[in-house]
Amino acid sequence: MPATSSPPLTFFSFKEGVIESSGDQELVDAFAADFQGLRHFGTKIGEALQLGDAWAGTVQEDDLTVAYAYFGAGTGPNDPGAGAMIAKKIRLYELLTEVTSHQP
């Protein structure tokens, strides 16, 4: 059986309201949309449970996993953090570990 290569994990960094990546602009735009949706959903859940803003979020489908995490300086739109996107389902803990250790 031939070895299959894994799709690449694309990293994103964000600070001061700007998302950057070595990936192309289409990937950056796709991540930005998912990030904003996850962040909004996390804020709503945090408000409902009186927990505050979420410092991390993940969405996972059969063919896509997206995650983000802030680095501890805050959880606002201008605070530093990182994210990742991969075109497959992977273990959430492994992805979160990769994201939180990826500081540009």
C-alpha cells in the first residue's frame, strides 16, 4: 500500500487586528472568516455562562479542522494569538498544542 502524505498544517498569527500567514490570501481569508465565527460563538457562550471571552476555539469537520488560541495578553480583536487550519480531521489536543506553541 503506498504511503499517503498528510495535508499541511497552515499556521496563522494575529495581532493588532491583522491575520498573517505564509499561506496564500485565499487561505488567510478562509481562516479569518472561521476565526471570527468561532470567536463570536465563544463570546456568546462565555456571556451566557458568565465565564468571559474564550481564549481558544476549534471547529472540526470530516475534511477540515480550524483552531485558534490567544497567548494570554487578552482576548480582544487586537490581542496576539495564533491559529491553524488543516484539510482533515485531527486530534483536537494535538492541534491546540501546536497552535499555542506557535509564536512567531
